[in-house]
Amino acid sequence: MKLKEKGHTIIVSSNEVTIEEFVKKVEAQYSDSFKKANIIIDLSHNKDIVEEESLVLFEDLAISHMEEANKSFVIVVPDIDFNDFDGDLIVVRTLQEAHDLIEMDEIQRDLGF
């Protein structure tokens, strides 16, 4: 797992063999490293191990992060139909889209929405 901090956002990239291993590592480090930041899960380099069903493994963490920490949780997967996901998971195709979405979320939070 690789971490990169950019402003109020932490970008988490996977170098694990499976999504399951990656999710476990993210959950293990969540309270220490990620709790007070926006989170981008970057799976753009792991196209071969990403399936729509496996992204559901992030759902509980994403929901609790957005509700309890009041921060954004975005998953980047280039080759997936993000319209297949309900409102609980936010999936975008590029890192730039993820950063733009977080910026809009930050503006809404600042305005009290």
C-alpha cells in the first residue's frame, strides 16, 4: 500500500495482489492515518484485479468515513461503469475527477450543506 498526501486528501494506492488484502490494510490503518482526511482509493494501476463486486468491500468504510468524519471517500477505477453504483460508493474514472469532486464537497461543507 502506498500513501501520498495532497492538501487535505490522502491518496491510497494498492500494490497488493488482491483487493481483499488491500481493503484489510486500509481498514487496519484507517484510524491512525486516514480518519481526518479526504480519501482517494486509487485502483487505476490495478485494472486486472478490480471487479465491480470487489469494490463493495469498501462500502462500510466509505459510509462510516463520510458520516462520522464528514469527509469524502472516492474510488478511482478507469475501466468501470460508475453508473452501476448506488449513492454509497463514489466511483470515478480519473484522479483529476476525484480531486475535483472532493473540492466541490469541501465547498459544500464550508457553505453548510
